[in-house]
Amino acid sequence: MKRRAVLSRSGWILGSAVFGTGLISAIEGCQSKVKREEEWTLDNDQLELVKALADTIIPKTDTPSASDVGVPRYIDLLLHDVFEPDAVREFEEGLATLSAACQAQAGKPFLLLSQQQQHDFLLSIEKDIYAVDAEREMPFYLTFKKLCVAIYFTTEQGIKQNLVYNPIPGGYQGDVPLESGDRIEVGNEM
């Protein structure tokens, strides 16, 4: 065996001894990410309801829908990793209450309604909410709607396909004309 080959092989052996634990940790890290798919907070029925609600709030037009940019999975990720157990329980109860209200009002579950019926149902809920005194606690539907919109506009597609990003150095212009059909411009202070 030549000296160069011996040095090369001994380098591999030393390298594997030094970096072997790091490699094993990296592989285990990948495995935990694969297992993460099984740890979602919402079950499939709840996730489908969240998807249908989010897509009714932000439907697909010439821009992507809420589910196209991953809003339902992100909500589930927040429930799993960020929200306190009480908030998760309240969220799940809110979904159940909304589903029961739909069953009572429309005679079928939200998922079995047509898109127009889904829209009309959510519109009726929103009108009922705004007809009541604003001093009470924010209802689940408005919280859910704000969450969907906030998540949607934190995604790359949500921002780039709906807003005009126009970073302009210089002074503040407070009175900018806005024509019908114009998209809102956002600058450096998003």
C-alpha cells in the first residue's frame, strides 16, 4: 500500500471517530423531524375544518388561498409548539362550537356545505358578532379569522402576491392616493 493511501484511510478513520457522534446526532435529528408529522395537535377532521374555514376566509383567486400557503398546518404547529394547553383546549372548543352552530343553522356540517353556503354561514356569524355589544370577549370566529390573516401575510406568497413591497428611503408620505383595485403598499416597517 502506498503512503498516500494509508494517510487517506487513516484520515477517514480519525475523522469518523471525531465526527461520528455529530453524524449520529444529525441523523437522529432528521428522524425526529420525520416523527414530528405524527405529533400534530388537531385530528384530521379538525384539520379539514380549519382548512375549509381558512379557505372560506381567504379563498383562491388570482392569488393563493390560505391552504395553498400552509395556514392550516401553521395553525396546528402553533397549537402544538406555542399555545398553552388552556388555549389549545379553547381553540378546539371553539371549533366544536362553530361546527355545532353550523349544524343547527344550515342543517349539515360545515364541510358538507357548498362554498357559497360556507361563505354565507361565516358572513351571518360575523354580522351577529358585530350586532352585539363590543365590550364582551372576542368570539372564537374573529380570533380565528385574525389568526388566518396574520399567518397568511407572513408567508412569502401571501406578501409577494398580494402586497406591493416598495422600500423607499426618505421621508414619510402620509397622504397617498389610493385608486380602486390598487394593492396596499408596504415599506420597510412591515
